[in-house]
Amino acid sequence: MTYLESIFKVLVVGLVLGAGLPALFATGLLAFSGTESADGTATVRPARRYLGIALFVFVGWAIVTAVLWITRATIIHHTGIDLFPFMPRK
């Protein structure tokens, strides 16, 4: 049963990060871009613009955190700084 639980966890994380982050980025693009009027002018509501920026920041934070997590052992080895001290190392 341990193998099935591990496979399920990897599947869930893969779906969340693999499909969820691009979906959030696309939602941020839609919120940031605004709407186009009949005369060709674009209008953007400030709340939607801030929502788009917040989604871009969140996606960027998730990517940077993932890269730092993957390279955690190398960073600790070369600098001695543990960026995730609350997470146990194997």
C-alpha cells in the first residue's frame, strides 16, 4: 500500500503544479489584459490589474521556491545556508 500512496502523492503534486500553475498564469493574463471596447480602446479595471499582478507574483514565487528546493543540498554544501530549516533533510 505504501507504493500506491506514494504514486498517488506524486500524481496529485504533478497535477497541481503541472496544470495548476499554468492555469493561474493564464488567469493572471486575462485579469491583467482588460477588455477591448467597440472603438478599439482597452479598459482595465484596477482591481483586475492588481489580481493579475498578484497571480504573476504567486506563480513566480512558486517557481523560485521549487528551484531552491531542488538545489537545496547543493546550496547547503557550498554556502552552509539552509533555506528550509523547518523541513527535515534525508
